[in-house]
Amino acid sequence: GKMRVVSVLGLLLLSFLFYCGDVKAETADNICFVTLDAVKEKMAAKEEFFLFVGRLDNVDTQRGLERLEAVEQTIYFLDTKKIDYVAYKKFAKKYNIRTMTHLGHFKGKYQFAVANVFTVDLPSFLGYQGILFQNQ
């Protein structure tokens, strides 16, 4: 299979920019809360990343996060409740985000894959060969 090569420096930088896991005690280490500005910075830096958009006070979003916590891939979570409405509407329109929960795979400013977080086979969507669930 293809090996994913991630530069150690990139990972170190990320760990300073984003505090994963400790923002909300109830979320797993692989869920990183980000702001819309941080998402735009990642796009500008041409990074490849998985973005889950939702509202933390929404049941579907909570269910989606529970599913995403079971995988080892880092997922960036954008809580739309905390965003400027106008800025978010513009962003949502550009990336065709119509549902309360939206899972997208980005490469820079290009979103090349979207999935329904409740029905998708997460390991294959997130690029794993074989299942890498933490609980097994």
C-alpha cells in the first residue's frame, strides 16, 4: 500500500498551532477545534486535511464526532456556532456546505471529496488500508 509520509517538522508546527484534544474534555485527541481563520490559513498553505463542520450543541454533530473519534486520522472541527454568520455563509456557499454536519477532504483551497459522516466507511474515506480503530 501507499505509505503516508508526513514531515516531522510539519507535525511539530501543527501541535503548536492547534491544541488537539484538550479544548473540550469530552473529545478525543484526534479532534482539533479550529477557527474559520485557521482553516483558511491551512488552505493558503496548501495543506491536505479533513474538516468536519457542525455545531457542538447539535445532536447530529455530536453523533458525527463520536464516529470520527474512533479513527486515528486527525480531524479538524469547525464549530459553526462560534463563527461570524456572514463569513461562514460565504465559506459554506463556496464549498457547497448545506447540511448541519459536513465532512470534507481538502487539498489547499480545493475540496475534492465529501462524505456523509453517518454512512461513510470512515477508514476508506480517510485513506486507510485496513482498519485502524483505536479501540481494537
